[in-house]
Amino acid sequence: MRNKKLIPFEVIQKAVAGEPEAIDAVLRHYTAHIKYLSMYKGHINDYTQDRLKARLAEAILKFRFDR
């Protein structure tokens, strides 16, 4: 039985390999959390949201399974 809250391992492998569709799937998975973290005085700060997405994309591409 799969946990629907988790990103499938295959998608993570593809994202780490740099496939744009997989990276987008990971970003979509974390969209709600990114929006929550981007809130400032009850409104979403677009700059903060874009910066968090960029940092997540950077982290995905730097991730290594061998460590």
C-alpha cells in the first residue's frame, strides 16, 4: 500500500537527474507548504515564494543518493 503523501522514488530519481517534468512534480507537491512559508501579514509574498521554489530546485539538483 502506497502513502499518497509521499513523492514516488522514481520521480525523485528523475528530478535529481534533471528531468524538468519530475522537478515540476516535486515543486507542485510542496506548493502548499511553500505558500504557507511565503505568508507575510496574511498575504503571499511572491518574491519569497519564487525564492523558495528556486532554492528547492537547486537542492534537488545537488542531491546525491550515494551519501
